[in-house]
Amino acid sequence: MQKANVVSVFVFLAFGVLGALNAMVVGNPVPFVPWIIAGIIAAQAPRIAQQWERGIVLRLGRFHAMQGPGLFWVIPFIDTVSAWIDQRTITTSFAAEQTLTSDTVPVNVDAVLFWMVHDAKKAALEVQHYAGAVSWAAQTALRDIIGRTDLTDLLRGREKIEAELQQLIDVRSNPWGITVQSVEMRDIVIPNALQDAMSREAQAAREKQARIILGQAEMEIAHSFEEAAKSYQNNPTALHLRAMNMLYEGLKEKGALMLIPSSAVESMGMGGMLGAAAMRQERLTGGAGDGTKIE
């Protein structure tokens, strides 16, 4: 498709001015017409390619040159610019819908492809529509990778899959003069029923781990108590001090109620301590009867 540019307009106007001057000199307006026709033809010669564009010039149907960026000239009716190739980085969205993984789970995957044309000649001559070809190559490659990957690897190993996908698309599109820069998977959608099942499975695994940790904590506490019992066995003074500390901790709160087995009172000699603790508590509360009870 021809691109209008200021140079073409200038060439046409130049031929028009020359034709008008020639008609004025000759004194006959008829010679003005050939100059206008020549101006229209000459205006087809200058072309301008943007900085990121390359023009593919065919001469009588055969590849002649790749022009651009900037101003270049073609021979009207002999040379044609068959394609304008954009060499900037291009983003293409593609998806694989209801594609089965290797463990027969249907998933929908959305991804974005970043690519660019590194050889404009191949992109114009080796493939009919390079942008559409890249999109279809990306979709088929994505379906191929999903089909030989299980759901767990698909969800957890995105970086590995993106690298493999980029390599696969690049191999397919490189003969067309196209380089794939990167592939990014935006979203992986799995069925709602499977999401619920996976959520319950994860919750059960966490609960199992919590129970295991609680059991390990109980074992450590029991071992600590065992070691403490060995220390108190041959040291009754330490045992009495520990009992007094337990009483203090239990009675320092208002309204506390402590139930102590009678065997503990007899074996640990806690009768006197309990009486002293009760008297102290009564003195602290002023005999108001705050509900503290020691048995």
C-alpha cells in the first residue's frame, strides 16, 4: 500500500509549476497537461519509511531491495513496495481453552508473547501473514506443552514452562525472520470442583501437620516433666519451693480457685503452706470474701 508523504506532494507541485511556466512561455495551455501527467507519475517514486519500518521492494515481481528507514525512491509501475515490516517489539495475547493436561485435567491458560522481526526480508517473503502465523504457532505450542505436563508442574513450575514455551515458539518462527523475546503466562484457570477439592486437601494437610507439631510438643513437655521429677526426687526442699510458687501463681489473681488433691497435701507437707497462703489472701482482701477458695 502506497504511503502518502510530503516529498510526493512536493514533486507533483514542482511538475505542475514547471508545466504552468512552460504553458505561459509557449502561450498555449495544452502543453500543461503532459506536465501534470508526468507529475502524477513522478509522485509515485519517493517513499518514506519510519525509523522502525523496512520497505520490501519488488521489481517486476522479484525481490529487489529492502529499503528504510528514511527517504528512498522507486521506479513507478516497475517497482512496488509489497510490504512494510514493523521491527519494534510486538505483544500478542494467546490462549489455550479446555486443554487437557497429562493427568486429564481441563485447564484454560492465558499468556502473552513478546516478539520482534529481526529479518524483514524473510518475514515478507517466507510467510504470508507473519503476525497471524506467530499467534497460531504460539497457541499450538502452548497446547502441546500443556498436553505433556501434569497439573502440579503446570501450577508450580511456571518459569520452566515459560522458558520451554519460548524456545518451542522461537524454533517454529525463526525461519520466518522472527525472534521470540519472552513468554509470560498470565492466568491458569481450573474447574471450580477441582479448586474445592484442592482447597480441602490443603486444609487437611495443614491440620495433619498441626497435629503432628502438637504431638511433638507434648512429647517434649513430658520429657521435661520427667527430667524435673528426677531433680525433685532427691531434693524435697526444691519440691516444696516449687509448690509454694505454684500456690502463689494461682492465688495472686482475685477470685482464683485451686483444687489440690489431699494426697499432695500429705506427701508434700503443704498443709501449713496452704494455711499461711489463706491467711495472707484474707489479709490482702480485707476479709471481704472475694470468692477465693482453697481446698
